[in-house]
Amino acid sequence: MRLAFPIMLGMLSQSVLNLIDAALIGHLGQEALAGVGIGGYAMFMMTALVFGLSSSVQSQTAHASGVEKACTDQPFTTQPLRAGLMISLAIGLPLSCLAWWQAPALIQLIAPSKEVTQIALEYFRWRVVALTVIALTLCLRGYWNGLQQTHLYLRIIVFVHVVNVALSAALIYGVGGLPALGVNGAAIGTTLSLLLGLFIWAVITWRQCPPLTRLLPPWHGVKVTLKLALPHSLQQLWFAAGYVVLFWLLGQLGTSSVAVGHVLVNLSLLLILPGVGVGVAAMSLVGEALGRDDQQAAHRWGIDALSVAGMLLTVLALPMLVMPEPILSIFFTDESLVQLGRLSLQITGLMIVLDAAALVLAQALMGAGAQRTVMLLTLGMQWLLFLPLAWWVGIWLGYGLVGVWLSQLFYRILNSSSFLWVWQRRRWLAHGFKIDASK
């Protein structure tokens, strides 16, 4: 709990921020809300390409800390961070330019109408210019989390989110003499706040890790970082692409289903991110235990983290189950949209609780260096089971939004059961990564 609590609060603040954005933009109409939803998930897909850098840097740093109890200013401990920062610059800038150029082709694939397409396109382009900033921030966050300094993540992200809300609200509605930019204002506010967050991370790291200012990472460190980052990035990319396909499916049901689906997914993030936060803490604990060659402790950390996450997610899901209409009324003034999302919101609450094992143990497995196992299991379940089932039940059989969400409930149950089975078999103990301290 000491490690996980700051991460949970930080991740909850991110989810709350998404919900605040949805509430602010929702008053501009369902087209605006649908456009932000589509643009946001297109951005999620781009972020997924660099997301693996965070777990790669964190797992290596935690493992190194367990091997030698290294100090934060030793070159060996900072090697994964230095490699991650170099990779971020080399990959982030070209990707950002390419995504901005090809944005129309990407957005048109999933937008249900021309009005929504234009809104989503402008929103996405303002957001994607910060892709390199996100990559660099992920590396810095992974490094400090790997050293079990998770309080830094909480302090920085909460401050950044407060600035983000203030900037976005001011730019959306033209407060304090600023221009009223509508949806674009939300995107610009988010991008500026991300730049501020990177600056804060950089200052803290610069002061406490002097070697970063003068040492480039060895090629060996770059290769190890890429090897661990690639499976997780591919997993996140295809996982994000799965959400794009999900919104395409909802688009076949109409703009109303896209708007409601956007809110439901953000509400589900309010629940799953605390579970992921516990898993991120378990990643560091498992990596450190394996660095000390204590396999029993590594296994126990995963089970203990799952117990904690299960209790937390159950408590957080209760409001979704017992009072769905008041919650949906926060985002929709149209009663038909509230009724459309009512049952699906209750299903969301249930499926998040049942997904606890997948949320926690996926992160714990990455702490053991089993990124490839996590990738294959996650993508196999999503693309071979959930998406085909959602199309068949929701579109082909005509059960609509509720049918899609029932398919997701079944997928979550099976996915969680599979991760628990993999963890209990303990084969991941023999396939973890090793870091050569001499490098």
C-alpha cells in the first residue's frame, strides 16, 4: 500500500481529469463529445507505441536495485533511464510528425460522421505534438517508480492535472480574456500541462542524478531497454487499436452509442487504474525480489497485490452498480442517453471487479521480465475473442450497446482467469530478464 497508494491516487487523478474533460465538453453537444472520444483514443494508440518504455525502465531499475541496492547516482542504476530517454527522442519526434500528417486517414476510419471527423481531427493534432514529451515523461516516471519513490509521481501528476483543468476550462469557454476555442482548447490545455510536467520531472532528475548530464547509455543498455519495451509497446498499440475498433463498432450503432461509449470507457478507467496502480507497485516489488533471487517472495507479491486490488475495485464499483442514472446524468442532459447507458454502466462496474487479476498480474509479470507472455495473452484474448464476439452479439444479433458490453464482461472474466493460471504455474520464474551489472 505504501508504494501503490501514490500511484493509485495519481492514476485516479488522470481518470478524474478525463471525466472532467468529458463533463466540460459534453455541454458543447454529443458531436463534440464523440469527436473528443475518437481523437483521444487515436492519441491513446499513438502513445501506446512508446508506452513500453515505462515498464522497461522500471523493471530494469527495480531489478538492479535488488541486485546491488544501488544508489540513485550510480551509473548502473541510471543506465535504463538514459537508454529510455535516448530512445524516446529517436522515436518520438518522427512518430509525432508522421501522425500529424496522416491524421485524416486515421480519424476517418472510425468517425461516424463528417462533423465528428473534423472535431476529432483538430483535437488529435493538437494532442499528438506532445508525443515526444509523453515518451520522455514515461521514462522518468518508470525510473523513479522502479526506485520505489512513487510519491514523486503523485505530487507531480496532481499538480499537472490541476493546471490542466484550469487551462482547459479557460480555453474551452474563453475565461479571463482568453479566446473561446471549444474542443481545441481542451487539447491545447492538455498539451501545455504535459510540457509543464516534463519540466518538473527533468529538474528533479537533473538535481539528483548528475551522471545523466554527461553520460550516454552503452549500446548494450539500449538493446536491453528496447527488448523489454517492444512487447509492451506492441501490446499497448494493439490494445489501443482494439479500442479504435470498438468505437468503430459503436459508430455502426450511431453517434449516441459513440458518445455514451466514450463516457463508459472513461468511467471504467476510474475503476481499473487503481488496480493498475497496485500492479505497478507489484512490478517493482517482484523485480526487486527476483534481483535478490527470492522467487517465493516474488510470487507472493503478486498474490498479495491481487488481494488488495480486489478489495479496492469492489468498493469503487459499488456506485456504478447501485446508482447508474445519477452518475450518467452528470455527463448527459438528454434522458435518452442516460437510459441508453444505464445497464451498460452496471455491467462496467461488475466487469472491472472481475478483471482484477489481469490488471495486477500483467504488471507483476512485466516486473519479472515476462513482457512477451503478457503481450500474447492480452492481445489474443482481445482480438481473437472480444472484438469478434462484440461484433457478433452487438451488431449481427442486434443487441446494440448492451450486447457489446456483455461481450466485454465475458472477455474480462476469461482474461483474468488466464492470467491467474499463468501466475500460479510459475513458469515465468525461469524466463525473466537478466541485467549484466558490468555494463
